[in-house]
Amino acid sequence: MIQLYTDAATKGNPGIGGIGILIVTPSGQYQLHYPLPEMSNHEAEFAAALAGFQAVRRLQLTGMLSYYSDSKLVIDALDKRYAKHYDAALAPLLAEIDQFPTVLWQWVPERRNHGAHQLAQQGLRDAEKAAGG
């Protein structure tokens, strides 16, 4: 089973940010982080989720996928396939998820998303460097 954890961090809301992606497989793990341009924290969480699923596909990992996020908004939006103010962010995420045969998702408290959180902080530091800060 593949386990995917994502998180986002922003400096300000809205502000520049970073995303962290932790992918755990039976054969090892992948740790990814990327800077983000200025956006709200909620938009960043959706961006992190989308990038996580894209990374799983890019790495050509197959099998049952469990997705974990500490963003209640993202998990609720996946449950309902609807997000009142974030449909533009949700639509590409759903399209990506629909390419996987089996995906289960679950909200986790921040303390259980520590790996992705640390990676998101690295992405935020990269964004700060790029912005000259």
C-alpha cells in the first residue's frame, strides 16, 4: 500500500508558501518539497494535495493509495466532491485522484503529519530565498 501525506505552509495569509509531500511505500519513501507563489493557506493545501497525487503518478507507483492530510477543508471537499469557495482548486485534484483505481483519504491531526509538515517548511524557506527574504 502507498501512503501519501501532504501539507502546506504559508508566510501570511495570503502569502508565499511551500508544500511538503511524503510518500511511503513498502520499498522506501520519497520526500519532496516545493515553493509556492502567494496564495491563501487553503489554496496551498489544495496545491499540496494535487502535487502529491501528481508525484505518485510521476514516480509510477501503483497499488492501493491512502492519502492523509491535516487540512479538514481538503478532506471534507474530497468526501463531498465539493468545496464552496475552492471549486477551482478542487476540480484538478478530483481529476487527478480519479486516475487512481483505489484511493482512501483520512484527516490526521498535525502531530501525525509531521514529516509532510517539515517538508512544507523547507518549501517555504525555498520560496523565501527566491523572494529575496
